[in-house]
Amino acid sequence: MSYIKAVVPMKDHRLFMEMESGSIVIVDLSVKLNTVKYADLANERIFRSVRTDGDCVVWGGGRVRVTARELMEVVLIGEYTAPEETDLSPDG
């Protein structure tokens, strides 16, 4: 079963996705450009080359491949920031 019907690159490294269910999702990938997996998408030419096979979103002819689930995690979680260390000592 396919999940993604269509993808369209938008400005500021956002991705418009039309899902097979009829839902529309906009993913802000700018928060992920500093990660190894998404770093190539900082190149505008590669970002604009986006395609989907229904299950995954692919850039650069396969250079970057991301599942629908991974993209939904970006939507729901965004950029993960580790919580500050908490002092668990009895004095802290």
C-alpha cells in the first residue's frame, strides 16, 4: 500500500506532501539540514529534485531516501534537542 501520492518542494526547505488518504502535510526539513542523513538537501538543486515512489521520498536520484514514517516524525517531533542535564544529587 502506498502512502504518499505527491510531493512538491517549497521554499525554505519545506516539502508539501499529499497523502493517499487525502491529507496534506507540510514538512519543514530546514531543522534537519545539519544532520548527516539530510545534509545533502541543503543543496537547492538536490532538494528540488524530490520524487516519491509512494512509500518513500527520494532526492537526487536516490542520494537521499526517506520513508513516510520518518517524515511524519519530523512533522511531529521537529528538531530533537536533548534536555539539559538535570542535577539529581540530593543538594541540587
